[in-house]
Amino acid sequence: MTANLDSAMMRRCLELANQAAGKTAPNPLVGCVIVQDGMVVGEGVHPKAGEPHAEVFALRAAGDRARGATLYVNLEPCSHYGRTPPCADAVIAAGVKRVVVGMIDPNPKVAGSGIAKLQKAGIEVTLGVEEAACQELNEAFVHRIEQRQPFGMLKYAMTLDGKIAARTGHSAWVSSDAARAEVHKLRAGCDAIIVGGNTVRQDNPLLTSRRPDRTPLRVVMTRSLELPSNANLWNTSMAPTLVFTQPDANSALQAKLRSLGVEVIEVKPLTPTIVMKHLYDRGCLSVLWECGGTLAARAIVEGAVQKVFAFIAPKIIGGADAPSPIGNLGLTKMTDAYLLERMRWQMVGPDLLVQGYLLPKE
């Protein structure tokens, strides 16, 4: 019975934590539940960086009922002073009897010390409940800590014969309304979305999540900055836009973009690695690549993509020169192909969504 309750309460922690997806960077997603005599007496979510952690909100909700209770949290309570005081100290002070933790915090400032502090205070600690789900929820946070770069995800929609557009470049729409709604959910959980200049020219995208409370940064990579002056992305009232270009590219358009509130950064060379480093420095956890095949291939080769979301539409467009989702990777043998693991398949309306994790080249 205890194991079943532990799993059920940890799943509730994950539900709570996910409510803040796309808002907490560079912090993790954390939910907390406090149970006394089989009844939930307090819940909490970490809403964003700088705000109290989930445990604090749950303890406030529980009040005196936290004493002798069991506290559930999907990530190890912190044990150090950051923008907020240590959560482990608050848990101890509240008189909690038992703490159930989903996973160890990979942050070297914590990394087991929170659990050790709780145990030293005489609190029983159970670790690893629903750990796989906890790891997946915070995979971007773990990747950022361990690799010192944001977690990169590549999304594309293609026909059954592997095309993302007709040979003319026309691509509206490859996938269904249901698939596009799923993409909006993906965007809402990200901190930035990256496209190349050709996507701006061909599609004139909005790149919004359609949710005013979840507005990821829209990023354009363009060497020449030869882009339409009236593109949707230049309207920063709906979401912020950041343009990376090379020094001295189209100075007239640069001036106009800055006057519209678009941030323009000149870098050379302009590569996915440099852009991801900049986004890491800005505190981004996860980045969604929604670019064309040429930039997607470069991002893969440079290790800027860790996860792939491929929407496959039940359509055939044909054409040897119709574009495909991934450009030239420089591979000449099938045995050199990039491999994916932990694959999943699901139907989204009439489309098939295939997702998996890209194995890095050794």
C-alpha cells in the first residue's frame, strides 16, 4: 500500500511540476505534495527562477499539518543558499517525518547533500520513486548541468516520402491541425525556438505557442540578413525576437529591427554551437530547432540536437528536388548513419509522431 501511495503521490508531483513548463529556466521543474494520515494537506509548484521552491509553497499550505507528515518531491530538496534559502532546512524545521524523493539533483551544489542533511536530522528518506519519469521531466535541466549547453530538440513535419515541402518550396501545410496543436505544446515548454533565414523567407512564421503566458524567445540565424522587412517575427508585442547575423550584414535592416525592439547580435562565425552557447548564457534550458534541412544538419553535426520529433503525414508529394528535413551530413555509408534510441510512436490526428534521442557520434 505504501509503495502504491508513494507512486501515486510522485506522479502528482510531476503533474504539478509540469504546470510551470517553459517558465522556470534555468531552474528545474519541481512539484511537491505533503500527506498526513493518507490525506493531501499541502501542494506546491516552483513557478519560476527567483521564486520560492515547491517545498516552501507546499509547507505553507500544510501549516502545522506538516509535522509528522510525509513530503513528496520529484527532485532532491536543495541544501545551499541560492536566490532562496535551502529547502532541506525548511523541511527539517517543519517537523516532516518522511521525505520521498524522485531523483538526485545533478547540480554539484546539491548532488546528494540535501538528502544527507535530511537523514542527519533524523528524517526517513526514500529515493528513486518514479525515477525514470522524474528524469524525463527534467532532462533539459540535467543536460544543461552536465553538458553546459541547452537541451536541443529538432522538430519537423514531413510527407510519407520524406519531404518537408513541394519542389517549389510550398509547405503549408504538411501536417494536420492536430499535429500543429501538438507543436504549440512543444513550444510552450521551451525557452527558445530557432529558425534559419530561409524559413523566414519561405514561411513567414509566427513561432508562438498561442499561449500568452508561455512566450519562448524566437531566434533567427541568418548570415546575410536578407530578410523581408515586414516579417511576422519582427512584431515583438507577441513574443521577443533575437537575430544572429554576421558583422555588417544589411545594416539598414539591422537598424530597423532594433527600432522595433528586435535584438540583433553580430557573431562570426555564425554556427549552432555559438548560438547555443549564447542561449546557455541567457539561462535557457531547452531549445526547439524548427529550421530547414541545411541548418538542421549543421545543428546535428555540431551536437546541438539531443531529441527529435518527426511528424509524418499520410501524404506523398514526390520530386527528386523537393526538400527533405535533414540536409547533407557528410555521410557516405549507411553504417555511418546517426542512430536514435528510446523511440516512441503515437498517432496525432491522421499523422504519426515519431520521437527519440539522438546518439552522439563517438
